[in-house]
Amino acid sequence: MGNGAKAQQKRERAGAKGGKAEPKSQLKSNAAAQTVKCKTCFQTFQGTTSRKMLGDHASNKHSKQFEDCFNADDGVAK
């Protein structure tokens, strides 16, 4: 019996035990977490993004202040 036959038997036994679990992806949960939106370019950010990072976005991308691009009550993590 060659190694290929042994490997095939092992795969068949493993398949009989339960099969593969579905792959888990975080893409949907990451998309749902995009709750903060820039008022200038409409780019979205996760709600856990710090105020400093959002301020950096406003100053680097738009040469504006945080208040010009984001609402103060947007659920921004301090």
C-alpha cells in the first residue's frame, strides 16, 4: 500500500467523524462596526478608533480640525 492510499484512508476516516467546520470570517462584523463617518470624504472608521487618529485623518487628509470632519457625539473612543 503506497502513501497515497494511506493518506486517502486517513481523509475518509476524518470525514466520517464530522467533516470540516465552516470557515469563520470577520468581514461582516468588521463592516458592522464601521460607525464613525468623516463628513468631508465619507470614509468610515470603527467605533473604537481613538479621537487622536480621527484628528490625524482630518488634519492630514483635509487640513481641517477634528470638529470640522466629525461630530463630537459620534461615539468616538476617548
